[in-house]
Amino acid sequence: MNNVIEISTHLWIQFGIFMAIMVGVSMYAARKTKTMEDFAISGGTLGPYVLGLSLAATLFSAATFMGYPGYSYAWGLSNLWLYLAIFIGAPLGFITIAKTAYKRNQEQHSLSLPDWLGDYYDSDILRVGTGLIMLFNLFYIAAQFSAGAQIFQNMLNLNYLTGLILIAVIVVAYVYVGGSYADVYTDAVQAIMMAATGIIVFLSGLYFFGDWSISKTFQAITDNFKEQDMQLLSVFNPDSNYYAISAVLGLLIIQFSFASQPQLFNKVLSLKNEKDLRKMIIVYIFAAAASLFVLFGGFFARIAVPGLEQADLALLEYVAWGFPAALAAFVAVVILAAALSTTDGLFVVMSTVFANDIYKKVLVKRGIIKTTPEKADATALKISRIVVLIVGLLAALIVLNPPPFLADLMWVGISGVSAGTLGPVMYAVFGKKKAHRRAAEGSMIIGLAFYLVIVFTGLEPSPLAAGGWSTLVGIITMFVLANVLPRPIEVTK
């Protein structure tokens, strides 16, 4: 086993180099962030390759890089359902939603998901309501903070609270400065690191347990799991989030809906050219597929270091067990990078909600606050940066104590947003005629209410499936109400 002090030394050095690069990128971004549009969607001037990488980096967070191997460690082969769902569901969602969303935005010029929905359905209730639903992402951000804090705790010998403060300050600082430009360009760097790590982790298992043979490696995993617990070999593990086919179907739905998550939706709005959309999705698929190999680290860890009390530490313990100190430290830096790549996107989204969607599009536009357009944009940029500070503090408070499963906490945020927003999004994409604004508002309320009922009553034990079924209810509600309520009068130009 590698010496902990040696790994810590390498981690400090590598993390210092990484942060120096990130600071440089953020300073470059700061010079380009002059307006609210720059802060929110990089002025809509980015190309497909950097956005495709950013999309992948945002999808794979620290909570996934620690939480998904943690699922594998705790539940065994049933976690392969997650690999299948992410590889199929999320790309299908992007392909289905992204093109129409981009085309609509050529007319609307919206800066976020709540802004896009509010503009499309001409509803400030929907704009503000979906904006407030974005507060569910506090749980998503909190999961990333906790992941970073646990790395500092376990590999740098800091206490958990110190690590939590450190990761929160780092993320808040460079989003505060650079906004969306910092988000996208740093994400592209981080995505390359994540993809490399996923491949390294997968190949390490072939080396340690299968003499470079995939079949021998899986045979070794199967034999070892049989000795430990036969449930680890179950297709539907009763102790897991994949306890039955119904839970897996819910998982597929929520992964599909993940494509319309606000931090990902913004990447579509940032694209410079519609023709580049296909290239962006292809880049995303390759980067995501490589990153997702990290999930196998949990299987390898179950063989190498069985008996861990905290499954989320499986990947860290595995690399400490078998990797050279410098490489083990690199994996830890990548997980910290994953924390940054997801949280910065979420910070930008939540800042945009309050600064643009609520302040500019409701308070200023309705005349509740009277100001000039120039002053409104300057004030919106200030508000966006103040929100970054507030959100960072609230997210850190949520995880003063680490959760049992980081990924479960993350999916609370994803599910709440999807349940309240995907119905209106899907109708905007597939509906042949425009629906009444009340249909979209009703879908938002009913989908979210159904999710809260499921969570507080415990009707669905899988947090992923709970989000999937609630999202499906929101979609069905939207299409029913759209055909029951009178259609809005189309204004011909």
C-alpha cells in the first residue's frame, strides 16, 4: 500500500498546479465577462468541441466519481444498470431536446432554463416557479462539496470541516470571477482529465485481476463476489436502487430527463452554430463513455479492500492500495476537478435565475423596479455574483456532516428539478400546437408535488426511480392539460 504521506505530498503539488491553471483560465474568462449574457451563456459564442467536453464534465461530478463507484462497491453488478442508463438515456435526451431548444432560442434569446420556459409559454409564474425549483440544486452542489471535503480529509489529513470550507471557497472564488466563460473553459480541461482517469481505472483492474484479459477480470470479480455475498451478483439487488425492473425503468426516465437539467441546458444555449450541435453531442458521448469507466473502480475496490464502512471512499481506497503515489494523487485531483466542473455550472445557473430571470425579466420588465437597461444589466451582474456567495454558504451548511451516499444526495437535486420542468420542456419540443400557459404551470406544480409526496412518504425507496416516476407524472400532466385547456391565440406577424 502506498504511503499516505507520499500520496499527500503528490496531491498538494498536483492540486497546486491544477489550481494555477484554473486561475489562469478564470482570469482570461474574467476579461471576457462584461454583461449578464456573458456570465450566463458565454455570449452564445462557443464552439462544439469545448462545449461537448464541458457537457461531459458537468454530467460527471465528484459525487459521481466517488458515489457511482460507491454504489458498485455496496451493491455489486446490479450497478451496471446505471452504466447502461447513463450511456443510453442521457444522450437520447440530448438528441431529442437540444436541437429544438436551440432553434427556439434563436428567437427568444433566453439565458437559462426558467428563462426559456417563461419566454416560450409567456408566463412569469412559470419563469419564477421553475427558477425557485432550481433551489433543489443546493443538494447537488452540497454533494460535490462533501466529496471534495472527504478527499481533503482522507488524502491530505485535514479535518472534514476544514476541507469543506476549502473546496467551497475555491469553487465560489473562480465562478464569482469568471461566470460561464470560466465554467466552460475549465470544464473542458477537467473533462479530458476525467476521461483519462476512467480509462486508467478500468485498465488497472485488467492489470491487477485479469492479466490484461477482460474475461479473466470479470471472472475474478464474479468469483470474489460469490465468496463475499451472492447478492453482489444479483441483476436486481434488493438492497440497491435497482431492486426491481420498475426501479430500472424509473432510472432510465430520470437519465433521459437529465438532458434538460439547467446546467446542461445552458450549454445548448451557449452554442454558436446550430450545425455544430451534432459535433457537440458526439464529443460528449465519447468523453462521457470514457469517464463512466470509473464505475468499475467500485468492483475492483470490493476485491482489493473489502469491508469498508463508507462505500463512497471505495475509489480512493482502491487507488491508494494499488496505484503509485503520483498516480493515486492524480485520481484525487481529478475528483476535485469533477467537483469544480459540476458546481461551477450549477452556480452559474442559479445566479442567472435570480439575476436575469427574476430581476431583469420580471421585476424590471414589469416596472416593479425602475431603471435603465444599462443599469439593469450592471445590477444583474452584481446580483449574480452575490447569489454565488449565498448559494455556496447554504450548500456547505447542508453537508456539515457527510451523507451515507453522495450520489443519493445529488439525485435529490436532479429529481426535484426534472419533476417540475421536464413536462413543459417536452411539450415545447414535441407539441404540435402551443399549449396554454396554465398547462405548463400545472405540470410544474403537480410534478413537483408528486415528487415531494413520494420522498416524504417513502413510496419509492430508490431516489433515482422516485425522480423518474415524478418526472413522468409531470410529463403526462402537461400533455393532458395542453389538450384540455384552450389553446392560446396565435398572433400573426
